[in-house]
Amino acid sequence: MRNVFFWVGAIGLGAGAVSGQDAEFERDLMKKESATLRDAVAMISWIAHEGLEPISAEKAVEEAFAKGTLPESWREELGEGVNYGQVAYLICASQKISGGLSMRIFGYTKRYCYRECVYLELMDPKGAHTRLRGVELIDVANRLEAWIEEREEGGK
């Protein structure tokens, strides 16, 4: 399993990040009382870019808007705290998770994506509107990474 902390620093600090800055970013993220939407986009984007060069947080955000992974209406919220529903939406959109009947009928919404991510055990059942701390975002990223690896091995 890759070390998410090492590469997350490279994303969050830009393409020219050095390893000393990686550790600083990791510490800062772990201490954050409220992770931002930008942090979440960067982490999930990096997981989707496995094996490729690390990208900056800004490039990850612009790619997410361009691909439709991130709704245009969220552009103003990038620096604000991120909630479980937003992170679940990003996960479902980036991993193309089709979900259950409700999600197939109504499409990707924060509520139904959150329910699907709880079902897949990518998140704890805390509520779609609950804000994430930095350490909780790291936990979700690690669970997502393990889930992707399991799925690639034919587990689910």
C-alpha cells in the first residue's frame, strides 16, 4: 500500500514540493480542526492519479471542475470546511460508483453518495453534513485506497 501522507504533501504544496515540506503538510493536515474542500479534492485526485507525477492542489481542482467531478457551484466553497457528503460525492464521481437504486434514479447527490460510501465502509455513519477534521479526511483516503486495491484484486 502506498504512503498517502508522503504524496499528499506533494499535492498540497505544489509540484515543487520537497520531502521536508511533505512532513509539514502531513502534520498540518492532522492538526486541522476542519479539512477544506481543496484538501479533499487534492487527496482524492492523487489517489486517482496513481503512478503518475504528483500534481498541485490547484491543478487537481481545475481537473475536477473540467471533468465534472466537482460541481461548478462548489467553486466558492474550496477554502471552506468539507463535509462527509461532499467527500462522498467526490469519491463516487471520481470512481464512477453507480450505487443503489436511489442513486441510480436521482443521480449523484451528497446524501445518496454519502449513504453509498457508508455502505461500502469508506466512511463512518456520522451524517452527510458533518464536517471532517484533517485526520478524518486522511482516514477516508486510506479506506478509499484500500477499497480500490481490493477491487482491483477482484475482491468486490
